[in-house]
Amino acid sequence: MGPNLLPEILSVLLRFRLYKCAILGDVSQAILQITLGPTDRVLIRFLWYRFVPNSPGSYDTTDEVITYRFTRPHFGLTCNPFILSATIRTLATVHHEMYPTASALMGRITYIDDLETSATHDKDIVTIFFEVTSLMNTIHLPMYKWATTRPTCKTFGGHKVNRYGRRSKSSEWIGTPSLTRFTLTTRTLQAIA
């Protein structure tokens, strides 16, 4: 396992609750979207019996054991959060000039495959949405399940965005946050981060 590249969950949640305009996003099938390099495929392998065709649509197994290698990380690997975080951080570093807002935020607002942040104005939420979506699309990591607290940001250029408290397409309930439950100053947040 590599170093922990995930931000502290408490600081992610506190940053998310810092401003009145909040936005959430999810990378669709994040781990399955990453391809392992040929030298790394040797590390993730499994054994299986060779199949021999018996008749049309029927196969028999032999005693010969074959070694197969995964081309993508599979679920359950302890290194998956590291691989995904390293991929996203590298992506943000490579494209920092083209997507400055998203690149600056990605290491701090992404927890595994979820993105959560807040901003002071609706226009900032729109900028974050378009830059993050464009940045992730450069390596075909599609962002789905966008949600926001702002009624004025229901759609971004034809992309439908759910509001908190409504059901998303996948029938996953997105709870209504109470943004007034606790008070947080910027100084406190900087001390935590």
C-alpha cells in the first residue's frame, strides 16, 4: 500500500458545509474506469482451469491450470483508494493550466470517488461543475449523480442536477442538509486542514 492520499474526512465535510452553495458529484464506476499498466498486471492475477469445447455451447474443464491477469483493479483491493486518488491528483496536476479551479480543488474535495464542496455564489458552483466534468472527461471518468443546494442550478448546459431532498435517477435518496446546524469560521477550517 502507498501513502494515504485521501483527505481527512472531517475536513472534507467541514469544507462542504462552509458556504451556502453546496455541490456533490460521483465518479461512475471509478475503479473499473482505470486500466492497469502491463507491468502492474502481474501483481493482480488469479488461477483457473482451462476450458475445452465439448459440443456447441458446452465446455469441459481440464486439469491444466492457467494464470490470468486483470487489466483493471477489481473491487476489494486495499490499494484501490490509493490508485484512484493518485490518478485524480496526477490528472489535476497535468491539466492545472486548462482547469485551474478544478485542479486546485480535486485533492481536497474528493473522497475516494465522491466530490463534495461548497462555494459562496452560484456562478462558482457552475464553474466547479463544468471544470470538474471536463477534467474528468479527459481520461473518460464520467461524473454522475450531481446534486446541489441551489434551485437556480437545476441544469447546467442541459445537464440535469438534482436538488437535495429529491430522488435521483438511481432512486438513491439525497437527504436535505441543515446548513445552520453549526457555525464554522474560516480560521477553524484552516487549522483542521
